[in-house]
Amino acid sequence: MTRHATQPIDGQKPGTSGLRKKTRVFMQPSYLENFVQSTFDAIGGVRGKTLILGGDGRYFGREAASTILKMAAANGAARVIVGQGAWLSTPAASNLIRQRQADGGIILSASHNPGGPDEDFGVKYNSANGGPAPESITSAIHKRTQEISEYHLLDAADPDLDSLGETPLGEMIVEVVDPVSAYADLMETIFDFNALRDIFKAGFRMRMDSMCAITGPYAVEIFENRLGAPAGTVTHGTPLPDFGGMHPDPNPTWAHELMDEMMGENAPDFGAASDGDGDRNMILGAGTYVSPSDSLAVLAANAHLVPGYKDGLKGVARSMPTSAAADRVAEALGLDCFETPTGWKFFGNLMDAGRVSLCGEESFGTGSDHVREKDGLWAVLMWLNILAVRKMSVAEIMADHFARYGRNYYSRHDYEALPTEQAEAMLDDLRSRLGELKGTQVEGLVVESTDEFSYTDPVDGSIAEGQGFRILFEGGSRVVLRLSGTGTEGATLRVYLERYAPGPDGLDHDPQEALSPIIRATEALVDIRERTGRVKPDVIT
């Protein structure tokens, strides 16, 4: 073991899902090592423990994995199970932690952010339940980064990450495993693969865009190899260190090739996309886009049709900015529905306690208690299983859902890479005026209430404050504003807009048109254009 003297490095505070920075920042001397050692120290060390390790294949991932393996060995870990080539999707890593009863895991990813030497990298620790570390651990990691004086790293050659099987690294065992098979096997226990094979045999056409990211091998194995979808069903299926220059975020802006195909002539029956590390999804039908909030609601309403949920759901949870569409389904089904802050870690306690089995966020993330992460391919398979049973198109299912539950028109407007001080000053000003807005009339709307969202965990009583600003209007419309914790440059302001239409009329408008009064009211109340100099959002979803 070699002990390396070091000193604290500023800015190593984990966000909502680990530490994300520019790749070249992580490549600086001692940067990765400081953070990993701080993580090991914060969890009480790793001596005698078993860990899972892998990532989304982005640039610097293999090198980072080798360093972490040598650090784990130097810190006394008993075994590290690593995906071949240092590959593991985030949901697959969560599954392996749970399946192998590991003590935790490290995931190398910046999720939906671009990859490459001049783009983004990230490191995230997941706990023994397979979910993202709770705030108590991330706070301890940050505290340790501010006082660290040495890290431990074995003086050894880089381990072989390509050959399956076990090899020693010092006193530790490195076990290289197929990154795909255990996850694909899990999916077969949840879904009716025979029914899915039948629809592909009958000519059902699908397009799955893996965006040159980690789900490519998983999607080919599941859809083309196990379910018999035609070769070529999966596009951009080879993971690349820079994602082929793509921005691996499955939304209408970045997955524009898929959008063009699904909205064009002779579109396939079903389309889907996933992100850099495989935990997000976008769902499409021929000529039909399904918002993540609506997708969560539809899955909640139809989950009983899927073998893994045939006995019904335990409950439903959504992040606060996500639309209330799922709440209406939960109420109709007599299920508890929880509203949490943004960040999948807040769902973990609810799932571990058996309170919920379906969770979702508006940021294209949906999942269930089969793992403790959101899961892009799981969501795609849920939709396919429902389509196979109901024998309806995506458009028909959406129309039926809106007729039954009403429609929560919803959109998110992102203002990216704002100067951090500018963004914080704008929200500080809003905070100072929140109490004065009740009763304000603007653009034909009346402000009913306002608050800055805080959450008390119903399982352990922990409190999360400062989770976003809510302005609620009479009649069920609202706007939410918060700064995102997933970027690596400046600040991203996310503005969430929602309007409820109970039906039967008014259920088929364009969302941006239906939300136009809310959009104008938000501008009048917050003055985003004047304060940021931005004429329009960078991304609209």
C-alpha cells in the first residue's frame, strides 16, 4: 500500500446524484483520489467489504475504474465486482448491489450530460440498498473532502477489465462480470416476454434510440436477441466515450432524430430513447409524444396488467416538480401518493419501507422497487407490456387516459449555464416577495398560495428544505422554479408549468398553447427575461 499525502480541494460537494464536474477537472492530480478516499472514509472504510463498480462508458471511465480498484485494494476491500470494460448502467449497478448483497457501489457517470475530454464526468456512491447515498452520507463525504490529508492507492499495474472472471489485486479479488446478463434476467422475471415476442412476430415495429450510450448492449440483448425484434430496432447502440458527439438526454430537443422519425410518415408503432447511464427514458407513439409526468400516470393506472405488479401497487411517489397526473390515478385506485424533493434518493426510504412500488420524476426518470434507481429500459418494457395486453396504440391509450382522469398540461423550460450569482439573486428576490403574492391577479389568473417546498421523510423523519418555489393559482394551475443540481457549468434554472383540464372538453390542445397564460404569468411575476437576458429557454420539454 502506498500512502499519498494530499490536501483538500475546493468544490467537491456532491449534488443530487454524486459529484459532477468537467472531465479535465477529474483528471487533475489527486482530484479523483481525494473524492474516492473521502467517500471510503465517510462510510466507515471499506475493509472487508464487497463493492460494485461500473459506469456508462464515457471518456475517462476506464482509467477512473482502474484507480478506484487500486484504491479499494489499498483500503482493504475484500472484493470489487466490476462490469466488463468498466461498463454498467446505473439500474444494472443497483441490481447487482442488491443481487450480490454488496456493501455499496460506485457508479462512474454524469448521467444525461455530454461526454468527452472537454465535457462531463461524475462519481456517485450507492448504498447497500442499491440506491443513491442519502444526504447524511453525501454530507459526510463533503465534510471529509474539506479535511483530507492522505489517500491510499496500491502500487500495482492496472487490472484487466476485459476478461471475465476473478483475479487478485493485492489481497483483494477483482471479479469482472458480464454487465448485461443479470439485468436482462431480472427483466424476464417482471415482464411477459412471451407476449412481447408475439407482438414482434405479428409485425409490431419499434425504434429504440440508445444515443451511443450504455443501454445499447442492454437494448440489443433484450429487444433484438431475447424478444425477436428485427435487427436495427436499436439505433445508436454502440456506447462511445463521447456518445458520438450526441447529448445523451432523451428529450425532444436532443433525441431529435427519433422525434423526426416518430412524427413523420410511416412511423413505427412505438419509439423510445434512453440517456447516458440508462436510467432515463422518453416514450413515443406514431405521431404521439408522452410527457414523463403522463407516462408515470399511465404506468400507475395500468401496472396491474404486468406480471410483476399483478397484485397491484403498494403506493406511488413523484418528485414535487412532476405534474399531479399520477396523484389523480392514485386517488382513484385508493393508493397513497407521496410528493418528494427532486432526487431519486428520496424514494429509497419509501420503497425500503414497502410504502411505494412505483416512482417517477418529470426529468424523464421512472422506476419501481425492483431496484433503487430510475430505470429507462424497465419503463420501455412496462409500456410494451401494456401495449401488448391492451392491444391499443400509444395515442389511443393516452386519449383513453385523459378521458378517464383529465389532463395535466405540463412543460419544463430550462435556462442553462446562467451565471450562478445571477440565478441565485433572481430566486432570492422571489423568496423575499413570496408572502406578498397571494391574491395577485396576473394574465387572468389569481395566485392562491406560494411556498418554498420542504419535505419531512415519513419513514425516518429527516427534513429537506429549500427544494424549490411553488406558485399555485386558483383552479389547479401552478408554476415551480428551482435550480438544478445536475449541471457542471454555471446554474440551470428549471421552470415547471402545469395546468389541469378536467375534460371532457379541452383535452387535445398543444401543451405550449394550453400553458401560455401560465408562461406569461410567470414572466410577469419573476421577470426571467429581464434578469437573465435570455429571450427564450434553451430547452423546452
